[in-house]
Amino acid sequence: MPMTSVVINFNRVRKAKRREDAERRAAENRVFHGRGKVERLNEERDKDRAARELDGKRRD
């Protein structure tokens, strides 16, 4: 059975490892720092909408 060699591009391997490490670090930071920007903006939007609805139903 003949041996076939496999060419490995070390730059690709390094970049893939760097991306995996960055994603792992980002996941840890998301847990550590709490909610994301989108979640905060959604909550703020919902709070503003509820306040507007309440003000619209207020009786004088």
C-alpha cells in the first residue's frame, strides 16, 4: 500500500486555532459581562413601548 503525503498549510491551522480561542474567550466574556447589546436594546424598547401604552390609557 503506497503512502500518500498530506500537505498541511500551517497558516490555516494557526488561524483556525486563533479563531477557536477567540470564540471561546468571547463566550466566557459574554457570561462574565452579562447580556449583549441587542438584549439591552430590546429590553429598553419594550420598556419604552409599555410606558407609551400606559400614558395613552391614562385618564385625566
